[in-house]
Amino acid sequence: MELGPHAIAQGEPFPSYVDKMCGHGLMYFLPFHAHGRKKGKLIKLYHIITYLDTSLDNITRDQKSLNPQDQNLHSKLNFTAAIMQKLLSNILCLLSKKYQVGHVDASYDPNTSGKDVFQKKLPGCHLLFKYKQVIA
């Protein structure tokens, strides 16, 4: 998912200051270190993708209430969420086949309920900025 459509859907000041607002003061994000055994790296990657997926689900829920008419944005968020689910499935399949790991305990709930509109918009901006870095 591109950051641009999300920023535009949020209204000002997001489109004008997307790099400043979305790239600085990022939300908590799980660390990933490229050293270590492949099994450990795959488990860490699974945790990161689970975090992205959970956050994306929350953002999609918020966007459906904040921008109910923006079907283009909803479609792109849903498409990105489907990719996250496929990545999770592929990583878990590899862990299961190669390392006999049938379950990875990972759950995250960056909940935005009860926050004001701006605070609901900001996590999406941060997450999509980070997603762009992780996936690229």
C-alpha cells in the first residue's frame, strides 16, 4: 500500500507533511537483527509481520469509520492485509516444515479506541511508513 493515498484521505496536514509526520516519532516497533540462526530470524520475522497485520487491522477499522466513503483506501488497506496474511502463512509453513514449529506465540493490540480523531489517523501514517521500509 502506498503512503500517499492514506495521507490524502486523512486530510491536512498529512499530505503536505507526510515525511515529517509519518517518519518521525514512530510508534513502538519490534526490533529485528539479521544475525543468529535462520529459525530465530524466521520467528522474529513472524512476530514483526503479526504486529504489522494486527496494526493494519486496527487502522482499517478506524479508516472505515473516519473515511466511510473512501472505498479506494479501504480496498488498498484490505489488499495489504491480505498480503500480510499470506506472508504469515508462508513463514509459519516454512517454520513447520523445516523446523517442526507448529505455533508461534505472538499477539499485539495497538488499540486506538477512545482516542481522538488525530490520534486515530497518526498510527496509520506511522505504520505505513514503517511498512514501506520493512517490505522494501
